[in-house]
Amino acid sequence: LSERLSQAMKNITGQGKLTEKNMNDMLKEVRMSLLEADVNYGVVKDFVARVKEKALGQEVMESLNPSQMVVKIVRDELQELLGSSDTELTLNPDGLTTVMMAGLQGTGKTTASGKIARYAKQKLKKKVLLVAADVVRPAAIDQLQTLGQQVGVDVFTLGPDVTAVETARQGLDYARENGHDLVIFDTAGRLHVDQALMDELRQMEELIHPDNILLTVDAMTGQDIVNVAKSFDDQLDITGLVVTKMDGDARGGGLLSVRSITSVPVVFVSGGEKMEDLEQFHPDRMADRILGMGDVVSLIEQAQDRLDMEVGRQSADRMMNGIFTFNDMLAQFGQLEKMGSMQGILKMIPGLNKMAAQVNDEAMNSVMKRNRAIIQSMTPFERENPSCLKASRKQRIAKGSGVKVQDVNKLIQQLNQMQQMTKLMSGGSNMNAMMNAMS
Ligand code: GDP
Ligand code: MG
């Protein structure tokens, strides 16, 4: 999925100019790659329709970089599909937080119990208790005990002869008596969703009133995730999903469909059998990963949010005509300030992040402030016609902005350098522009 999508995105950004044709090509490619990844047909249809609708909005068509905007729209919609924000474990502020696991056999409940125990212990600094409430298979108790030992948390079990519900009840008491503040109940699963399984889980739900009921679903089962999640959510109050076996050759379709169809958020994804193979799920990062774009997207986003496009385009036009005056310089300062720290910008550009350390934002800002004051002390005529700046004008400007005449001279020098550059850029042959700039 990722490869095909990111290729489609690269194709369209490479084209610079957005046309109806290359946008349709791109959308077709997006549609195909989602279907190929086994994303639910209805979800794909809605997705493509939404992207198209947004992309055809006037905003996008008139902007500086239309194709980049389309990439951003695809990316935003992808994130929306995966969930608009992160979902965390719900922690009980009064002390004991409870987590009940649910899921079909073999989807990774017991493994996930161990992983979440480790996560809660290390990241949330909780005193964790694992409760072995899967008494269907004796081996499940041993498995949980081994995992508990591995991650260094207590495991509560009454053996295979006591019912799951009774084990859960006593496990909860044990946690209260022994100062645990997060309890995870591992439960039994069956090969198919059936009433006996649901009844047991519902009994347990009524008894524990869990803060979290996490459903494990196997990424390898593709769209089937959606059906399983639906049937569990009908009977239990599922608070979140743990999508397991993301390390297999899953095509991602289940992950992409499940949120919009069931509205149950993904909380964790697991990509391996080891206890550390568990990640909190971040829809935005997953969207970026699927598109293979990294931080470049957030850079586009920031630039868009903060730059005044119109100003940018006007001064670009002027520069192409070899014009660069104090007004253009002032506009540039404004743009730079809106972008925020220069260091921050450099860090996000692949290949330039090493330069970030060499930039001193504070020094740059104070120079910029002083230069801005100088320009603001000029009359409109002076700003557009820098060559008129002789001694008496310079003295007045220096006084007005509280700097030395040398500082004014320095800034005029800078402007001259910029003017030379813009003239080179415009080919130096544009007499009109030169006349305008010099008169
Ligand atoms: P349960 O029946 O739901 O408790 O499932 P288990 O936790 O016993 O897991 C079933 C099998 O899947 C075990 O062999 C696990 O090691 C394996 N497993 C669980 N999660 C993952 C995962 O994220 N990736 C891989 N590759 N294997 C996993
Ligand atoms: Mg198990």
C-alpha cells in the first residue's frame, strides 16, 4: 500500500502544475492502491470523493503549489480515516485502573496483556497486576505467568479449576489489598464469535466495570477485522483496539476501514512477538508512514498556515522582474517571522537538519528587529526608491529608529546586494525593472 501510494504522491508533486487530468490519474491510483490493500469498498469510495471535492475547491486551485496541496489533502483524509486524534488508555483518577482484554483465540490477547503490562509499568509508572482469567486452556495461565516474570509484574491466578469470573473477582480484591493501581484481565477466546464467549465476557464486564475493554484483532485478517470488531462492540462496550501482527504481510486494509465503520479507535499496534513490540497508535504518524513522506508534510503544512500566500507571490513576481526594495525586504522579514524559528524550519528539511545547530535564532531576531525599525523610519518614497538616501536622510532615519548611521548604511548595502541578485535572477536585461528600482 505504502509504496504504491507514495509513488502516486511523488508523481503528482513532480508535475508542479495541477490539471484535471493529472489529478484524476492520481485519484485513480489512490483508489486502486486502497482497494488493493483490502480497504472496504465503501470506505474507499467516500475517501476518494472527499479528496476530490476538497481538491477542486478554489483555495487549492489558486494556491502557489497546487499539487503539494493535493498531497496534503490526501494525507489529511488518510489521517481522518485512521482517527482524528490519539486515543490513550483511560486511567482511573481515583486509583485502580482496570483493563479487560477481549478477542478471538490466537489474535494475541495474552501476548498483548504482557506488552501492555510492560508499557504501564515503564511509561505510566503503574504497579501492575496481571489476572489470568483464561481458564479454558491451562497453558494460557503458564503463558501469562512467564510473560509476567519477563516484564517483572505480578500475576494472579487461581488455577484452571476456578471459573474465569470468580478469578476476576478475587483478582480485583487482591489488587486492592496489595496496592496495585492497574489491573489487566487476560480472557479466553474462541475460534469464532459465539454466544458462550460473549456471555462470559459480559459477566466479567458487569463485575469489573472496566475502564478499558481492549479488543485484539489480527491485522492479517484484513477486512474481517471490521466484522469481528462490530460483533464484539455490539455486545460489549469496546473502548479500543489493539491491532496485532502488523509485522506480517498484512495489507493494512483492516486498519484503514475499521475506524470509520465501527468508530472504535485503535489504541495500540503490535508488530512482533517480543514484549517491547508494542506502540501507541498515532493516526497522523501512521498516515505519514503510509504515504512515505515523513516530516516534509508538516513543513508544507506550517508554511501554508503561516505564510501569507498573496504577499509571497507578489514579491516573487517583483523579484522576477528584478525589483527589490525596502518594502520587499520588510515583507520578507514578516514571512520569516511567521515561519517561526529558523532552526525549526531547517530541522524538518531532510539533508539540512545538521545546519540547524549552527543557526542562532536569537541573534537573527534581534538584527531583524533593528532592521525593521530602520525601514519603518523611512518615508514610503524612500522605501521604494532607496537610491535617494543621501547623508541628511540617513541621519534622520538613524535618529528615528535609534541606531547609528553605520547601521543604516549596512542595511542599504544589504539591499544593494539583494538587488544585484534579483537582477541576475531576472537575467539583468529588464530595463524597466532597473529604471523602477533606481529612479
Ligand atoms: P491469544 O490466544 O489471543 O491469547 O493469543 P496469544 O497471545 O497466545 O498469541 C497467539 C500467537 O500469536 C502467539 O504465538 C504469539 O507469539 C503471536 N503473536 C501475538 N502478537 C503478535 C505480533 O504482533 N506479531 C507476531 N508476529 N506474532 C504475534
Ligand atoms: Mg491467550
